Amino acid sequence: MPLPESFIQHLREFGYHPRSDKHSNALAVAIVEDLVETCRSIAADAREGRLVYDLNMDLRFGTATWNVDLVLGTPASPVDTAGARIVRATPSTVRVAIEIKGVMTEHRKAVKNRKRDFEAHHEHVHNYNRRAIAGGVMVINGALTFASPLRREQTSHGTPQAVSRLVEHCLTEMRNVTESGGGSAYGIDAKCALVIDFDNIDWTAWALRECPAVASGR
């Protein structure tokens, strides 16, 4: 299926910074818009103010806290939508919790950490509520080179064949994230991988030249 166009446009305009959450926020909003567009029950609840969404919400269970990239849930009381298809607000009960992670470079090292993140995510979500839906989205970069604002030199990912193997390895790791099923609440309920071809070169060159504070993540 096609990538969310709004997310692609965000990368074109604002680039990717490993210390920023702007890119994951952009993808989270695109996911919300897609859910409202394609799911009638979600659209109806959202339109009536009985379903809201939020970004980077701390989900607490006992003494443990997990910051979730995207949540959808029920507000304490119906909210005034003012004609909006869905309102951003903090839900009192989380029904859907989605973790968004990127593997932009150093694929084999990064994907191990991302897989651990997803496993911890679904465990925490289901400890919070066995009926909540735990989802995960991994963005995998398939570009031959990548420019990070944290480095002066570009990173080469090798030949097209080598990059293809790296992408396939990441996809396999995503497939291997534990899935729920068979009546068990343990495991992730929904997962997705998005493969992009993004070298980040133009934005990084601008950031290093024009805005050193942005390039350093400040």
C-alpha cells in the first residue's frame, strides 16, 4: 500500500533528526487520519467526541511508565469536536497504543533495539489493559546513503544488493516481534513496516550550514 503522503512531505520539508520526535509525530497524525478515513466505528466515535487521540502520552501501570507515541481512547466525558473529525486530547482510558520506531542507518544494530522496544511496549500496554490494542510501526530506510546532522560525513549502506539484504533483515525482525493470539493477551496486536528511500542529504546540509543548534538537536 502507498506510504502516507503527509509523512513523506514532512520528511521532504523538515528532514530527519535522530534526537527529534517531529517525524514520529507526523506519522502518528497520518495514522490517525487514515483510521478515521477507513474505519466507520472510529469515525463515528470521534465525530461524537467519544474518541480522542494524543501524542507522546505517558501510559502508567503500577510504578512503571511508558511514553507511547500515539494513543487513541475514551475521554472522561464527550468532548466538543467543533466540527473536527477527531480531537486531540488526553484520553482517560486508552484503547489503542501505537509505538513508532525508525531504522534509518546502522540497521543491524538499530533493529535489535527496536525489536526490544516493541516487545516491551506490548507487554506494558497489556499490563495496563488486557483489552487495549498494542500496535507497532517500524520505518525502515532503504537509501544507499544517509546524512545525519550528528555526523559530518555521510554513511554508505553499500551496494543496492547489500541495502536490500539490510531491509529484508529488518523486515524479518519486525515479523519476529511476538504476536498476540490464541486467547492470550501477550504479544503485539497489530504491526506494520514502512520502507522508504530517504538520504536526508539536502536537509542535513542546510542544517549544518545555516542552523547549528538544530543540527545538534538543541
